[in-house]
Amino acid sequence: MSAPGPDAERDQSASELIGAALGGAARRAGLDPADSASTHKVVWSAMGGWRGILESVLPSLAFVILFTITPEPLILALGVSVGLAAVFTVVRLIQKSPPSAAIGGLVAAGAAAGLALWTGRGQDNFVPGLITNAAYGTVLLVSALIGWSLIGLAVGFLMGEGTAWRQDRRKRRAFLWLGVAWAALFFARLAVQLPLYLAGEVTALGTLKLIMGLPLFAPMIAVTWLVVRALYPRASGADAAPEA
């Protein structure tokens, strides 16, 4: 049998790097299939607990409420939204807890606010979110359809099997459909929110962004966790061989 060519080796190397990055992020979020944690604990950890929920929800909620009450001046609602994100980031830095999520939220809030102030349109505060949904949905769908599911790459890294899952028909099929399901979530957000953005319905757009955020993210995390645990039943500590 001929040895793999340089193109195949490059693909393998790239997939391992991507898998390592995704798997590392999943592990930091508490999504490690090798753990025996319960599903609700895993979902709670993935959302960041109460702090993660507040960091995710409060800046957008504050913007929606203030914009609805007093749309002018626009800088008031935007300033409070970015200010809350900044407070969360400072608190994490003071407590020396991982600040990546809060910093990411601050950067996103600042970029969105800057765009909205530049155009003078409140709905432009949601443009980065729309772009993110389109990008995530496209990448997840394409990667799943071509047989290199990003979910599979992450799980393969976490389980120490690299890309060996691609040789298992059952795993390939499961990761294909998980990728499609996650892509559908992002495209559903885009399909609902984009018309509201084009219509300039800022309050409705902001409200639906919140409703289609964590309330849809949590069950998808739960389903993904359960499927992965079913694919790797020996990952559970309960299945470990007893000591002699």
C-alpha cells in the first residue's frame, strides 16, 4: 500500500491542530467526555454558571430595555451595555479567574457599539451577532458534509484518538448529524433575526436574540453530550476495570 502523500499529511496535521484547539476550548468549558459528570452539570458548566449567564445576557438585555424606553440618545443604551461588559471583565481580572469569555464579550460589545454609533442605527448593534451566526453555521455545515466535522475533531482530541473516528461509520454518521444540528441552530437564529434587522425592529430583534441564545444553546449542549457519551461508553469512570 502506498504511503500517504504530502497533501494527505498536511490535511492530517491541520485537522490535528484544529482538533486540539477545539478540544482544549471544550475541556476548559467543562465538556470532557472522559469525565463522569451528569448532563445538567455539564450544561451548567458550558454556560459558565450564573456568572456566565449574567455576562451573556445582561449587556444585551440592558441595551434592549434602555433603547425601548429612550431610543435617543443612542449612546446611552450602548454605553450601559459596553459598561456592563467592561465591569464583568474587570471583576474576572481582579479575581484572577479565566477572563477569556468576559474579554470576548467586551470586544464584541465594543465593536457592535462602535458600528451602531458610526451608522446611527440601533439595529447595527446586532450586526456582529448576525455575521457570527452565518459564519459558524456555514463552517459547521460544510465541515460536517465533507466528513471533517468540527465536533468530531474536538471529540477525537478529547478522547485521544485524533482522527481515527473517521474510520468508524457509526461515529462519522453521529458527528455528521451533530454538525448539521448545530448549523441548523445558527441558521435558525439568522433566519429569524435578519428580517427584523432589515426592518429596523430593534426591540424585537434584541428580545429574540436573547430568547434564541442560551435557551437554545443549553439543550443542544445536552444532546451533544449524550450522543458523545453513547459513542464512547468506556469513557465513564464507572466502566473502569477494578483494581486487583
